[in-house]
Amino acid sequence: MKNIGIDIGGTFIKAAIVESKGKIVLSSKTPTPKTGADIPQKVIEMIDDLLQKAGVNISEIKSVGIGVPGVCDTKKGTIVNCPNIEGCKNIAICDYVSEKFNVKAYIDNDANCAALGEYTVSDIKSDSFVFVTLGTGVGGGIILGGRLLRGINSAAGEVGHIVIKQDGERCNCGRRGCWERYASVTALVRQARAAGFTGHVSGRSIFADKAKGNKKADEVIKKWLEYVAEGICDMVNIFQPDEIVIGGGISREGDIILDPVKAFADKYSIKDTNSPRNTQIRISKLFNDAGVVGASFLYTQN
Ligand SMILES: [Zn+2]
């Protein structure tokens, strides 16, 4: 049985037909409409187009899952508000899709979808799981007892806004010292600039400089990874999950990120030294596809 995942972003909408183990049959991507009101129709067109190109009949599709970059009502199947897309408010997108195709449709925020995607394709049979994504900010999703932790307005798991430095840098959320002000890729770039890097600086360029043996880049990354590790260690202590997955484009750097974070968490997390079981920390498998694959699995949560 196949499902369709839709990942609505501020810039692009991605759509994919996904098999039950998470393999993408066919995917597509199109610019997000200028106004939110046009999104449901665009999603319908993308689904029609995918089915046609893949030669898949709608009767083979069990459900459609939709991830959105904002607040949604998972019970009503509506987008409540996506602040980064104009006019993207109070849209009954699940009703629209399910009436059009006569399939069940589900919705959740994009970070929860990404968490669910990584959770579902994991090699570990876990029931407690934390996903952390390092990007413009630091996002996340939490799965406990096999269920997405949604919270009262489907926005639980906002791990980027735990405070790691009181009176630290000001965050968009209104507080100071949030983890994402130190551990996001945006923060890494800011830290590199403060260390004297000029011109076009990106997460990728800093890692490339480090790979070329640049000492300053090495120091900046070392410090940034300490910030990343502080928060990951908090996740271990709070949830003691079976697994923590680090995602976002920067996670493609792999062991350069993973090794120091694991060493830090291993040193400082609270554990039973008699127990051989520890939280496994790994890098994302799905990278940019986590959202669209996870959206296709939303039916497992409803
Ligand atoms: Zn914050």
C-alpha cells in the first residue's frame, strides 16, 4: 500500500508517492503559491500529476499526509496559520483533498513530519525518539510510546527554544539565550563572522574551510558543536530516548558533527552505569526528504 506525502514549505511544495517502508516511488517540487488560498488547488494538481506520471491509480493510495510550516489543527485537518506564507490561515485543506480524491487526509507541522519520517525508517525498533534539525533555526519532534508528542496546539517539540544561556542572545521568540541562537546553522555563520570570516559565509563553506585545514574554521566549528551537544545532552537527560537523530542539510557532514556530540553526551548524560543500554545518536537518513516521507506516515498517528 502506498501513501502520498506533501511537504508545504515557505518556498517550495514537495509531493511524493511513498511506499509503506518509506521508499519514494516518485516525487515532485513546485514553487509555493504567493497566497495561501491557492495552496489547496496547487496540492490537488501536484497529486494528480504524480499519479499520472507514476502510473498509479488513486485506489492504490491509502492516505494523503500534509506537513505545514506553522500551526495546524490535527483533529480538524486545518492549517491554522503559517506566518511565512501570506494569507495562509484557517484553510480546511484535509477536507478539500479528501473530498477531491476520496481518501483520508491528515496534517501536522513540518518538524513533526520530519521526526515521524526518520522514526519510521530507523533500523532501531524504538518507541521513544527525538529528532533535532539544525538549519535556519533548530527544530524538532518527539515521539513517545510510538506516538508523536503533539501538545495542546500541535506545536510540542520546539526544542530550539530551550534556554542554554540566561541573558544570552535575543531570540525571535522573545526570550534570550535559546538553543537555536547558538546551535543553528544561522548561528554558526554568525559565529564565523565574529571570528573574522568575511564575504560569502555559509555552513557548507565553513566546513569546507575546515576540511582544507583552516585552523580558524576548525575552532569555530568546535565551539559550535559544543553548543549543539549541550542541547542534545539535555534531550538525553529529559527523555532517555532509544534514539536521537540529528537532521538538516548540515548533518551531511556526518561524523565530524556526530563524534564530538556523542562524546559529550556520553560524558555528561545521567545514566545507570550498570546498564548496557544508552541512547543511540545518529545522523539523519532522509535529509531533505524527511518531511515529505514523514507526512506520508501521518496515517499511523491518527
Ligand atoms: Zn527562542
